[in-house]
Amino acid sequence: MIEISHIKKGFGGKTVINDVSTVFKTGKCNLIIGTSGSGKTVMMKCLVGLFEPDSGEIIYDGKNFSEMNEDGRKELRQSIGMLFQGSALFDSMTVEQNVMFPLDMFTKNTPAEKLKRVNEVLDRVNLQGVNKKFPGEISGGMKKRVGIARAIVLNPRYLFCDEPNSGLDPQTSLLIDKLIKEITIEYNITTVVNTHDMNSVMEIGDHIMYMYQGVKEWEGSNKEIIFSKNKLLNDFIFASEFLQDAKNMRMLEAEGKIDSQDLDDLAKKG
Ligand SMILES: Nc1ncnc2c1ncn2[C@@H]1O[C@H](COP(=O)(O)OP(=O)(O)OP(=O)(O)O)[C@@H](O)[C@H]1O
Ligand SMILES: [Mg+2]
């Protein structure tokens, strides 16, 4: 569990994160959603210590990250895996070397032990036979998988994924989402995912925080989002008229003003 309270962050006098508090639960996919520039990446960078918040606290399972010294943070960082926006693989290293990198950095394992672990995680993300390939030689979806394999190679307790679906087709996106969700449950990780992908919200959004101009505008589950009356959230999620109509129908049905027979009749009418 990661608890954040009253996080603020600005750059050059411009506030980017404004007094945000929430709880990211263990074994769940916690989503941060919001339009481009709403502060998702800055928030994630604050969470992992790449940016220092101007004020507020970040508490990892009772340990106050904000008050830790460099040694404490270094230790905690070893239990954090991160998939960066755009994968951020080393282009001059093979897939195997990329995934092995954290093991080289943080463990004293033998080369054989490291290779065994690399193959285990590559297997876990369904990538076989690509060890010797370079990132430039594999597809976008495969790069994301390599990024995920690298993020989980040290058995993290916390996993951060910044836009894991950017640049992927809807079906590949779904596979990546499902993989993140499976891994989260299987290893009981506290996972935080930044996204603006509506499919991801519905597929894996156990807990969703909607950010608007640096402020937490709404939070809840993927089931609750359908019925939310928050105008800003609805304008963001149900951006097209088609989705807005579908949502309105669903609301009318839920409120008993329309029944499923009416919906069937409408469907038959075309
Ligand atoms: N290092 C920085 N220095 C100054 N301003 C920054 C810095 N990083 C981010 N910002 C500003 O913070 C705001 C939020 O940016 P952020 O990258 O968090 O958005 P985002 O929600 O992740 O958007 P996207 O969906 O496009 O990834 C933007 O206005 C951006 O210009
Ligand atoms: Mg971003």
C-alpha cells in the first residue's frame, strides 16, 4: 500500500500537482487517468523519487519515503519496478542485457543465476527466442513486454507503469493490460498505472484517480465510473457523442426509467 497525502509540485512558479492525497492498494491496479499535461508523469516521478515534491508525504507500507535518507531510499528503490513512458530500453543492448541490467546493478548473483532469472521473466511475459535481439529489431508490443520483464526482474513490491499502451493497437494494448493485472495479483504487487486509454480503465481499473489540471477531481472503481455524474470526468471518459449516448442509456436502465426490453427493441430497430 502506498499512501500519499497533500502532495504539491510546481516548476518555476507553475503548480503542476496541487494538494493530492490518495491510497494505492496492494494487489490492485491503481490507475491515474487524465488528459495530456494533467500531471500524471510528474506524479509518478514524485512517487518514485525522481522528482522531490514541494510538500506532502509519500508512505510505502508505513515507511515514510519523504523522510528517508539516501540509504533508506536506495533500499526501497530496489523493491520498485518501473516501466517508463515509451519503454526506455537501451538501444545498444540486447533484450537479454536490458533485462539483466537491474540484476547487474543491484545483485551479486553469478552470470548463470542472472541468466536463469532473465529467462524466467522473459518467459513470464511470453517472450521466447528474442534474447539476442536489439530493441530496434522487435515490435512495439514486444518492447513493452521487455520493459515489463525488466521492471519485475528484481521481484518488486511496487510496480509503476507510465502509459504502458502508448503506440499500441487495441488488441495488443489489452494483452499488455492483462499481463500487468495478472502480475499484480500473482505477486501481490502495489501497481500504479498512468493511462488515458479508456479500454484500460474498464479492463484493469480496480481503483482510478482522475486528475484534472493537477488536482484530484474524482476517484473510484471502473464500475463506479459508468455512473459518475462528475461532468469533467464524463467529458474526459465519454469523449465521443456515441459513448455519451451509451452511458446515458445505461444510466436510464440503472434508474429503472428504461428496461432491458426497451434496449433490445432499440437494438432491433438498428
Ligand atoms: N521537468 C519539468 N519542468 C517543467 N515543467 C514540467 C516538467 N515536467 C513536466 N512539466 C509540466 O508539468 C505538466 C504536467 O506534465 P506531465 O508530463 O505530468 O503530464 P501527463 O499527464 O503525464 O501528460 P501525458 O499524458 O502527455 O504524458 C505539464 O504542463 C508539463 O509541461
Ligand atoms: Mg505522461
